[in-house]
Amino acid sequence: MINSETEIMTTDVDSDDAEFKGLCEQLVRTATSPLERAAVQALVEERTILEVTAVRYALIVDTDHGPTARFEGLSGCQYTLGLDEGQRSFLGLVLSMVGIGLTTIAAVQDLDERRLPIILRAFLRLAGNDTIAVGTRM
């Protein structure tokens, strides 16, 4: 009986993950500008912000083409979404990419080593480059 419960839980997690992945792909597909596409890709890659139900309710709008990200819905409510400081800093930088809010580049100080490369890649995508090379020169 424990095995069947474990299998059911694993199946639920797998289906939830597949559903989430499908939603992420749809959001990238329906982005209307390069700025929005880079911002959505950053949120998709970061993942933990999009997993917050309040963020999805504020960000995602159902349209004729399916779920679409509307960043205006997040304007002014970053502190009411239940995000931690690192997530808020990341979201602030993402919103700045699409012209919402005023977040200085100094906010990168609040990003951890997982989120920093994600936001750097997002800014590089805007410049037409999708690769990062970070290292020490000799």
C-alpha cells in the first residue's frame, strides 16, 4: 500500500511539473516583444517566483491565444506576493526590463549565485547574445 501511495504522489508531482512546464512554454510563446520574452524567460528559468500562486494570479491573463504574461498586473504589489528579499529583488529587475517600476542595477547585490547568472543572461538576450563567459583573466 505504501508503494501505491508513493507512486500516486510521484505521478501527481510529474503531472504538476509537466503542467507547469507547459504553462511556461505558453508564456514564452505569447510574449509580444523581445523585452517581454526576455523577462518571461528569466522568470521561467528562476522558477520559484512563478511557483507562487499569488504571482501567477497577478501576472497571467487568459486571452484568445491562451495564458499570457501581463507584467502590469505585478506593478505595485511586489511586497504583497509573499516573496522573500532575493525573489523581490529579482522580480524588480525583471519588471525594470519591461519598463515597470524603478529598480536600480544595485539590486543585483541581493541576488544569490543561482539568480545572478539568470538575470545576466536575460540582459544579454536583450543585447542579442545568449552566452555568458565569467572567469578570471591571467
